[in-house]
Amino acid sequence: DLLLGAIGMWSAASPLDVGVFRAVTGFSVGIGVPASLTIISEIAPSKSRASLVGLCYVAIALGAVYADLGLYLFLPDLKSGDWRSLCLFSALPALLALPSALCDLEDTP
């Protein structure tokens, strides 16, 4: 859904389209992050549970830094710039993680 949202925003023909795809992206993150933390806390071995949950929070912080970098590169004054490229830039982490997710992750119980 993150890829769908980012590519949808990039290809949007109207502000309404941007809003719809932004909502798709927001719902995906809003559902995915708590679900992933819950799954980790339920199925991870107790020895590594805290480290894995902590790693998720570090990934969230790194994602915020990545978003800041994108804004700096594509919309430095937050008024003008290439916002479509920023949308594609936002899809890059999900696109890079997709092959690993499809090949390496097992179904949840």
C-alpha cells in the first residue's frame, strides 16, 4: 500500500487524487506500524524481543530523517520544487524492501 500511495501521488491529476493516495499511505502506516510491533512482541523470543521492538522504533526515527532529507532535496523552501520526485523518493525504501519481504518473510501464525 505504501508503494501504491506514493506512485498514486506521483501520478495524481488533481489535488483530490493526491489526498486520496495520501490517505491510503497514512492508513497503511497507521495500521502497519502498530501491527508489526504487536507481532514482534507476540512471536519474538523473549531474549531478543526488546531489541527487535527497539529496532522498529529506530527504523521509525530513520524514516523521519529520510523524509527530512527528501524535503531538503526536492522542496528546500517548502513552497516550490519537484513534489512529484519527492513522492517517488518516498517510495524508494518500500521498493527496496519488497523483494526481501516477498522472498524471506514467512506467513504469520
